[in-house]
Amino acid sequence: MLEKYLEGIYYNHPLMKKDIIKHRQYQIALAEKGLEESTLIVLPTGLGKTVIALFVIAETLLKKKGKILFLAPTKPLVNQHYEFLSSVLKAEIGLITGSISTKKRSTELSNCEVICATPQTFSGLSKEELGAFDLIIFDEAHKAAGAYAYVDIAKKTICKTLGLTASPGNEKSKIKAVMDNLRFTNIELKRKTDADIAPYTNPVNVQWIKVELPEQYKLIQSSLDSYAKEVIHHIQRYGFALRSQCTQSEILMLQRKVSQIEKKESKDYQAMMYISALLKTNHASLMLETQGVQALEEYFHKLKEDITKSAGMMQKDERIQKAIYLTEGFNLANINHPKLQKLIEIVLFELNRDPKQKIIVFNHYRDSVKHLESILQKNPLLSVKRFVGQANKEDDKGLNQKEQKEIIDDFKDGKYNVLLATSVAEEGLDLPAVDTIVFYEPVPSEIRMIQRRGRTGRFKSGKVYILITKDTKDEIFYWSSLKKEKKMETTIDRLSKKESVNDKINGIVKPKEVKQTTLLTTIDSKKKLKPTVIIDHRERNAQALSFFNKEEVDLEFETLDIGDYLVGQEAIIERKKSDDFLNSILDNRLFTQASKLIAYEKPIIIVEGILDYESRNINKNAVLGSILSLSTDFKIPIFFIKTPKEVAEFITLVAKREQTKKENELHLRKVKKGVEDHILQRSILEGLPFVGPTLAKRLLEKYKSVKRVFNASEDSLQNIDKLGEKKAKKIYDIINKEYENTNQ
């Protein structure tokens, strides 16, 4: 479709200025996906997401002669898009941000075919006003969550959407929420290692620089740890479960849980105070481990000004008092965090290697950025500039957008060789090519990790240094972000790949491999095949694996978001060893996992081994109550199986039952030749959104014919088991929506 516009090495669309955009096949392929349907494009930083948007814009204008809205989260990024499109596109381009007058906005909307804007300027418009657009592009689409303006705009429109991001997140639920919020029906992922991407990427050498926490710091840490341990004990005493080695997310989750108690008792208010104190103590510990005593002293100063009960309680404790005076003393003695010296060494080494290179040092905390600037500026070989957000803080004035742009321009021109930046430099700004990136601390977010790392290696090879304090939260955050990044890629693969895990389970063979005559002969041939069990990678070391009979069952490994063994299209098994089962009751993981398992029609929990709750000093009634809740509230059967061999035999039995029973729940739409009527009826319904084999059968059993299903009201559809309001609305809307051929 778009390749017809290629002229030599250039892409010369009729609505684009000639010989400017060079041909990259992956950009054309992704743009064509965006023209076919509403698509979320996940592409590494620096590989031309805006060029893909340009291709989609140009072709949409050529075919539809309509209007296009190009949204970006910040004014500098909107300006960047405006300048790029104005330099390439043969169309009227408008610019609307918060600083543009109402009169000017009205003129731009009337006269321009493409509008580049911040989302806040459009979230207040009505459906009718937004209805003027034929395409809306959401840059940094991963922001489409909660009350962000992207969500409101998408809800008010029915036009095609295009999303651009380098990192949409790692949780399947969050990625799907972005897709639902912005109405994407397709997701496309490209990695730097993909064959069509690799020629346009450059190697990035990542080095981890580990430092030891000074012995003086360990004295402060000991006091903080002792206090935190006692606070956790108080929280537990008030009846709330919290592990001794709890994470920040677990504390925040508990805080939300307690705050949502409608009729709070005295113990609940006390627990809230201790939870707040624990969060403050953890933050103090984080400052010490990742930044040093200078940052911790500043935090303690803020704590003294804090009038909350939790802050007052903390300052009365002798351990916190000890931590405070030790911090002040060590800071006075200039006992800096060893990261500071490593940073100076790295920057000087890189500039000695290439005096013309540009370096960005990322630090999460503005106070620390200010401190680093004051230290590095003392070295005559370094030309350092602080780069932070717009907000003004006490003794720390922010940078307005004009000042930010001036600093970026000066950095491009070589006035500064080191930029000390907070997260404001992670995304959206038109920063120049950077040779070296330094992470002063790892970040637990895979989105931020990808964005920071993407600032280098754009036009030539780059370097990334990550400073890590051994045996501290630094290490936890680093490995967490790597794990999340890997999970993100796997999740997107699972959401976007053409062959689902269900296809694998049902053994569907492509037409070119099997001469299909009828659906019934296909089903008969499948029944002769062995069932397939999809096993989560985390189960690779499970003893049960060695007991599976390979003559009876095929085993395949995938990363499963839910459960451990996928044994049927709607059947999932979670295997727990007896000790883990008891632990999951104590730390509340069991019911969190159960709430995810019921996404499948037939969830099963296997407990392997013998429950020995007496030697663990666990209340028998608590265990029995949990088992009862799983079976009655969650409708999940639990099987207690003694040995790994019996576990393998049981899983094989369930897989055979699910995949070879008479009414095999195949995705029947795959086969088109002569079949029985009831199968064709189910096949038709399976083409509707959210409708699989089981739901198709339920609909036919309820309404008796395909016609009656299509004539059903939205309220009537909501009464079908496992359907619900949202799915019923989507099915009703798609049945009754007028056909629009967008490819004409």
C-alpha cells in the first residue's frame, strides 16, 4: 500500500516534501498496520516513531481529506512534533497548548488539517467537537491510565486511533487497560534485535559499577532497621498482616486497605499512624543507601517540620534521634556516598577519552541533583548544568519551558558537556545524541529504565553506567526493572502474536500441512494426537516434570501470566508445595492468586505434599477456613496430592479430559468446509468480541438461535453468566454498528 511511494532511497508521498525521509521498511510496515486498524506501536527510542505517525497522517489526509489530532504529554514534545511535521508535510499544521489564546485556538481548529496539541487543551471538548477528527495519535500512549486526559478524549471519540510508546509497562492488565482506554484493537512490538530493526541500531555497552556502603552509614542503617522492625510489630499487633521483610508496594497496599475501612476503630487509626511512620523510615533508609548522608540530613530537616502524628512519634524515639545526630556528624565530616567519587571518575574518564562527547547523569531526586551540581562544578574540566522540572521548591527554583529549551540548545551546541537531570529528561524532550548515560541509582520502573537508556546509542555506539550500592535497595530496583522489561516484551508478544496458547493446546494445524475435508474429520484426527500441557518457565525445576510420560502428553514451556500448567482452553492449574501453600495463607498471596485464577472457566489448585500446620504453629481453623473460602467463594477445587509422580499423572489426566472429550472446545472458526449446523452456529458467534466456545454455547442455549442472539437487548446480554456489562455493551455495539469500509 505505502511502498508505491518509494523513489530510490527516499519515501516521497504526494503530501510530503521530496527527498527528505529515507526508506526504512519497518516504518512502512508499522504504518500500514496503523492504517488497517487502531494500533499501539511499541518501538525502541530513537527509531522514528514520529516518522511512522507522519506516514499514517499523510495517507489518511490523502484518502479522507479530514482532520487529524496529534497529542503529546508536554509542550516541548508538542512543539517538536509541530516543527517536524511543518518541515515535511504538505498540509496546514496547527499548534495548540495551554499558552495559546482561545481566539488563536479557534483559528487553528478551523484552518488546519493537522493539530499538534497537549491533551489537557482538548479534554474539555464535547463529543461533537472531537467528532471532527478522523484520526487521533497518542504519543507516549502508556500514560493513558486513571484520570489522565488521554482517557477522557478517547472516550468521547469513535475515530481511528494510533498509539506510540517505547514502553507500555509490564503488567498484562495495565497494557490491556491502555489498549481499552485508547480503543486499540492491535499491538505491534519491535525490538532492537529484530532483523529489520538491527541495521538501524547501535550497540549500547552497559556497565554496573558496584560500591560498598560505608561502615559509618551502616551505624545509621542499624538504628533505622531496628525502629522499622518495631513499627512492623505494632502494625501486626493491631491485627494487620505484614511481613517482616515487606516491600514498599506491600506497605502502600496495606495503607490503602486500612484507609478504606468505613467504620474505623481506635486500633485502625493507630495502625495508620504506624504505617505512615514505616513509610517515612523506609524513605530515610532509601536516601541513605542510594544518595548519602547529605540527602538524608535534608530529609530529616523536613521531618522536623512535619506536623503529623507519625513524624512526631518518630522523632521521640531514641533510635531515630541517634540516626539524626550520626547523619549530621558524618555529613559535617564530609563522609560522602562512594557513588559520588565513582561518578567523578566516570565523567572524567569519558571526557578524557573524547572531550567532545555529551554526558547525561540521571538522578531521581532534585535535592541530590543540586548537590551533585555544586560538587562537579568545582572541577575546571567539567561544564555542568542542572536540568529539572518546572515546579518551584524551597531553595530550589524550577525551570520554565523557555529555560529548559535554552539549556537543551546550549547542551547541543557544546556549552555544557554534562547534564545533571531528573526524570524530566527521560521522555519527550528533543535532547541531542548523547554518548554516555550515568544512572546515579537504578529505577524499579522498566518504563523509566528503557527511556533513560534510550537517550544513548541513537547515531553511534553508546555507554550506560549504572551505580549500585551492594546489598541495598539499589540491587533490588535494578533486577526488578530488568525482570519487568523482560515481562513486558513477553506480555506484548502474547497479546499480539497470531497463534495463541489455546491454538497450541488444541493442536490446530495450518491448512497447508493437512488436507482438510470436513471439520469432523479434523476433530477425529486431533483426538488421536497427544494432549499438550503448557508449563510456566518457573516450573522447570519442579520434580513432577521428570514423571510425565512423553508418550502420553506433549510438554511446552511458555511464560504464563496466571497459573503454572495450562491444560485446556479454559483450564488452568496452580501447583503449590505444602509449605508454600501455608505461607501464601499467612502473607495473603493465596487469595490474590485465586482472584486471578478465576479468569479461567476451570481453575484448579494442587497442593503437593502433606500439610504440617501444627509444627509450623499455624492455627488449624485458619487453614481450613482458607480452603473453604477457595472452594465456596472462588469456586476453585483443591486437590491434595502426596507425591510429584501423582501430580504429573493428575495433570496428564486433566489435559486428556479437557482436550479429547466429545465436545472438544476448539476455536471452530479456523475450519471452513462442510460442517454440522450446530458447529456453524457456534462458529458464527465466536466471531464476536470476547466470545469463545463456551460463551457461544451459552448464548445458543439461552436464545436458541443465532438470529435471537443478534436481536437480544444489551440488558438481556448482561444476564448471561460470565458476560457482564462491559462485554455485553461491546457485543451489542458491534452487532448494531453500521458498516464502515475504512480501506476504500
